[in-house]
Amino acid sequence: MNINPASFLYEERGPVALITFNRPDRLNSLTFEVYRELTGTFAGLRSRNQVRVVVITGRGRGFCSGGDVEEIIGELFSRDMNGLLEFTRMTCDLIASIRALHKPVIASLNGTVAGAGAVIALACDFRIAANTAKIAFLFTKVGLAGADMGAAFLLPKVVGLSKATELLYGGDFISAAEAERIGLYHKVVEAGELEAETGRWAERLAEGPGFALGMTKAALNRELNLSLEAALEAEAEAQAICMLNPDFREAYQAFKEKRAPVFNKTGS
């Protein structure tokens, strides 16, 4: 299967497929096109036998800062519940596609990791980070549930329920050093060493038993206590509901007006 996306860079270096977010002027924020093409790329990689490992990274100062405020969020206000669900399910399809690929996926985190970018990194099998790669699951900061794209399903299994609760409720950035300390990042290196360190991990995995690694990933997915599909559907519905709440629009207006948002304190 030929893979030729227009919204990010794709190349194959021997057995390693390299995906590079390519909107550095926007901190590699996501568009509808990026979501669709990235999901399709991961699906296509299932049958690309020459690829044994996938690396995903970004250009510039950021890995991925989440959904683009203008190209996605602004457009969502014109949608009804069905239209919002179409979008939230599409974002969840990307996470399902990453987890369904029975090949190791490495997130090489070159800079800021935020929102949907943080969940994309979380869905990968390994996270190798530059020491500048702070991370935040910042959904509550914009009036949305901290549970998005499977974050409430995956994050507690990586860092434990207590720490996941803190990260998803607060939405605050933590440093790369802290992310490594709690087990969210596998390895943190100086920024200038990231590419070489990622290459070492990719080479080792590419030389490993591909079928066995695929079976291992399948088992890790299968043996979690709730199906990924069920968790994704639940979070897609919750997120679409949040998008109809005034707090979401308030966060958008505050961003446009360069002020702090004033959210509803009642939680309704």
C-alpha cells in the first residue's frame, strides 16, 4: 500500500517509518486533514511488511500542541451533537489506529506536548523526550473533560490512578524530568541527543522478533480490564457533550481576547 500524506512528512529509512508533524509555525497543531491522514497512515502501515518500527516526531519547538484553535475549535461551534460526535469519534479513531498497529511505535518528543498531542504520545509504545518536552493534558483548561481520546483509559495504566487524576483534572504542564520520574516518559535526553537516542531504540526494536513484539502489543491491548473501543466511545460522547457547554465557548473567547477564562463554578 502506498502512503503519501499531504499534511505531514512521511519517509522510510530501512525498516523504520518516520512520521514528522510539519506545521512548526503552529507548534504542529492538528487539523481535520492531519487527523484523517494520520489515521489512514497507521492503518496502511499494518500491511507494509518492510516497516518494522514507526517513529513519530515534530519539527520546530513542539511535538504537537493539540487541535488548531482556528481550523478546528472555531469550526466546531457550528455543529450540532451529531456533528460533534463525528469529530470526537474521528479523533478517537486515530488512537485506536495507533494501538491496533502490531508494530512498535516510538514518540520522539522534540518539544511541547499538549492536548491531543499528549494523548497521541500516550498511545505510542515508547516515549523518548528532549529535556525541553514539557507535557500537559490540558483539556479542562478549555472547558472540556480531561477524558479525551482515551486519556482516562490509558493514562492511569501508565502512571497510576492518583497521578492520572492530578494530570487530567488540573491540565497543568509538567516538565520532562517529572514525566520521566512518574514513568510517563521512558527516557529524557538533551535536545541535541534526541534523534540519536530515538534511532538507537528504533534500531533495537527493528532487529527484534517482529511477530513476537506484535503479539506482545496485542496482548497488552487485549488484557486491559475494559475494551479500548468501549472507553473511546464513552469519551467521544462525553467530549461532544462538553463542546455544547458554555465553558468551551468561553475558553475560546478568552483565548481570542487574550484574557483568563471565567468558567461556570457550579460544574453544570
